[in-house]
Amino acid sequence: MLLFDSPRLIADIGSTFARFALETAPGQFVRISSLRCADFSDFHAAINAYLDSLEGIRVEHAAIAIANPVEGDQVRMTNYHWQFSIEEMRLRLGLDTLVVVNDFTALAMALPRLSKHETRQIGTGDGHKNSVIGLLGAGSGLGVSGLIPSGDGWISLGSEGGHTSFSPRDEREIAVLRFAWKQFDHVSFERLLSARGLELMYQALAEFLGQSAKPLQATDITQAALEHRDAVCEQTLEVFCAMLGTAAANLAVTLGASGGIYIGGSIVPRLGDYFERSPFRRRFEDKGRFSAYLAHIPTYVITAENATFKGVSAILDAQLKSLQDSSGSAILGQIRRARSELSPAELRVAEHVLTHPRDTLNAPIAEIAKAAQVSQPTVIRFCRSLGCEGLSDFKLRLASGLTGTMPVTHSQVKLDDSMVELGAKVLGNTASAILQVRNQLNRDMIDRAIELLINAGRVDFYAVGHYGVVAQDAQFKFLRFGLPCAAYTDPRLQLLAANVLKAGDVAVIISSSGRMQELLNVVDRAHERGATVVAITASQTPLARKADVTLIVDHLEDVDAQLPMVSRILHLLTIDILAVGVAMRRNPEMMQALDEDEQAALDSSAARNQNIRGAAQTAPGVSLAAPLSRLTSHSR
């Protein structure tokens, strides 16, 4: 657990209530507040109302558990109308870090941190330590998750297991299923094991028992059953607990959850002693040939009031630690440590970078200099004082640590997606893939490739199939630089072209799989002719191993099963990196002008620094001595 630089905002967002708290130390939650979602037009209004109530307390890092799958940057709640962009929300709220996770993923991460008095065992069974754990809970829906041990920690499963098909076990449950079929083509466990499911089951059992159903809500049904005031309500709660036993047993055998099954949600923990007497445990063990297997698996009800908060806190802490360990966060720490050794002008740049690292990442040197109120050469001197060769090198090191708010995911396009959903998934997949490749960039390989291309007598680009357009795009770009080059996409011509390569020439092989035999043959022939081979391909492939220089482009897209979209864009962007690098190296006039400006600035730096130091003491709004302990921009 990292030391807290400032209180952290922790939230648990459901379809009815949004719960907020401040974590002031590990596991210590204060200022807990529960707001009705219906009272706010959107998520921003709700969280902003809570932040306004903190009376000036600054929050830099926040983590939110939400009753919804979280895939990529866009969040759309399933059972409520709120939707938002994670990154846009972080910027609007002025947070350094915003982590958004599924609520049951968060609850699962809390399980290893719960003490014995925060759970209640139902029935017998003795769980195995460091074994798989299952989790499910009924509330506004049916959440399902699990934990898999991994080294010293745990991996939480992002699951939508509540939508598995319901399977009845007796006549009452068959009656419930038939009643539900009148409204739904597909009846999942969530349709029944939820607040609305309780209401539906009550109506179904009233019809099955020949009774007239009353307009009761889930809380009314539960209370009437516990107080023995209504026979239909009693049977409804009994059937509910039995069905939950079936769902829990299915989860246990699916995961092999010998570490136990935990029950959370808003319904079961409120049943108290009744749940122990209910059919839940008997149904859980009633699995035919696997009854003995399930009898050894313990089941627990989570009684901890703030269990989800604990899980969200654990995920946020892991995220911050990961970012702190990354090179981007490392350079931010380096800046903080180097403050006393910087000149006043360089210190202005440092303050700007620490306060606005993402803006710095995307801004040109002129904007950075203007925002920091320094000259452009001062920005370059600042970068070099940190051991970077220049602004580009500094940005590369900074970029690798600033991806905390956009998960790297790949969303499967489905036949029932709307056009808006389809577009969002395609763009989201592409954006996530670009971020992933950005973090894998190998500067040494890029430098070597650019150097080879600049000094090449001739450059030939080779690709087959859908990647032919990448080779043709490369040919167009490099011909504009005046470099002799050609693109070969026909396998019959590729070997003929490789036969005329010579020492000093460069063959650029573009392949997503890195296993196309035609291209591997080109590599062999190019080497025989004394040419150098640059490969743009996936890691751990035959092509990557054969090439003299390899630029790695890894991605999740299965190009054997579908038209390549994301991977082709990644290859085009890699060509763009090479093209920009060659253009910059072949235009020394631009770099020479920048060096001359910097030298002129250095000649008068002493006088200017003295003036800045004096002005900084009196200029309004400028504080060079501002404490940086609060500027912990781990993921901003």
C-alpha cells in the first residue's frame, strides 16, 4: 500500500444509489455519503455534488465501482441512463487519476482483505487457502465474479455470469419460468435473482397457487416473508434462496472454486438468520455425482458494510503503484527530486510539467514555453538536465506512464450492436491498440531503422495481401523524400526484386503474422545479396528473429479470422514514425536554427535568470516555492 499524499475518492455506483467516501489512510473511510441517482441528471452532477460537500478538500486520485461492464473509455450503465467518458470525466473533475471498474470486480478484490467477523459462513465446508474463489450477489441485478491466485496477489475476473440461462429444478421453478416466458424470450438467472426478479417470482407463484397478486415491491415481499405475514411472499423468498443455491453451485463447479463461494449484493445480507435456515445450502450441495465435491466448498455471506470500498481501494492502489513504477512516473519523480538543482526558468518548466503532464505530452515546444513563461531553448535545457536528449525523448519517457485512465481492451463486435455501438467499438479498439503499441516502442530500434533508411542506396517495401496498401503508402512517402524505392506486393515479383538488391540497400518487410513463407524467402535472399532487412511485425515470430532491425507491432486482432483493421492502421502508423524521423534527420537546417536560438539564449541566461528570480518574488499568481507534495500526477 502506497503512502497517501492526499485523501482518495472512493465510490460505489448502482442504479438506485451512488455511495461516496474519502479514504484518508489504508482502509479508513470517512465522509461516507449515499446519494439517490434519480436526484441527478448525470454522473458528473452526482460526483460533483459530493466533491462540493468536502469544503475545499483537494482530491487527486479517485476510483469508482459501477454496476456495469467497463470496456474501454466509454461507460454506459446497463440498468440506468448515465453514460460518460472516463478521460473526459477525469479532466472535468480536475483529477490526476480516475479508475473505473465493474462493481463486482471491485467486490471480488475485497475478499482477501475481509476479516472473519466481516463474513458469515452458511453450512459446512473448509476452503483451501490460495485457491480460486467465486462471488455472486443479488441486488438491482445479479453480479458474478471470481478471484484467481497469481503469485503474491490475485486476478479478478470481469464476468457477466448473471446472464447465463436459468435452469429450473422443481415444479414451482418451472411455473416461474413459464410465467417469465410470457414477457421474455430469454430468461437468465439475473431476471429472477434480483429485486425485480423477486417481484416477478411473487406474481408467478401467486398465479401458480391460485392467489391474487398484490402490487408489492421487493422490499415489501422480503419483509412480509420474514414476518410470516403472507404465504405467497414466504414461498417467493424460499424459491429465491433455492435458485441462488443453484447459481452458486454452477459457479463453484465452473471455476473450481475450492477457496469458497461468497454472497454479496443488497438482498441476501439483509436476510439475517433466515438465510441459514433457507434451502440455499441444501440446493448448493444437491448436484448429483458432484454433491460430495460441493459439500467441501464453504459458502459465506459478506456482512462487511464497506466491502466494495475496500476492493476499489485495492485496485486504485495497485494502479498508482504500477504508474509509479513506470518510466513516465519515474521521470515525474525525478523532476520533483531535481527541483533544488534547477534554475528559476527551468523550475517554471518543472512546475508546468508536474501540474499538466498530459498537456505537456501533447503540446508543441512553443506552447510549453508560453505556458511556463520561458523561452523554447529553456525547455530543451530542462529536458537535457533530466538526462533526455531533447523534448522528443522526454515525451517518450513521459508517455509510457500516462495511460492510467484508458484501459487497454478489445471489445468484440456483435451482430446485435447498433451502428453507434459498432462505431464506438471499432474506434475504441483502435485507440487502445495504439496506446499499447506506443508503450512498446523501442527507441534504439527506431533510431537504427531511421539511420539505415537515410543511408540506404535503395529501399524496397515488401508486403502481401491486405498489407499491400501499407507498402504502397510507404513507397509514396519515401519517394517524396527523393529516396529510390519501390513497393512489391506480388509474391512472384518479390523474389525477382530481392535478386537485384545489393550491399547498402534496405528491404522493409511488413507482415502482421511474421510467418508468411514468401516474405521469409525474401529475407533470406536479401541477406544473401548483402542487403539489410528491417521488419515491421509481431514479436516472437520467425520474421522478427530473422530481421536485422525489428519494429514490434503486437495486437489482439485475429487477422486469420477477419479482415484486418486495427493491425493495418498500426503498421501504417509505424511507417509514419519512420517517415517523420527520416524527414527530420534530412533537414538539418531546422535543427541548426534551434541550436542557434539556444546558444543565443545561453549567452544571456545569467542576466535573464536574475531578472526572472526577482520578478518571481513579486509577480501575482507566480509561486516558485509552491509545495510539490500535492503534485502527485501519477497518471494525469
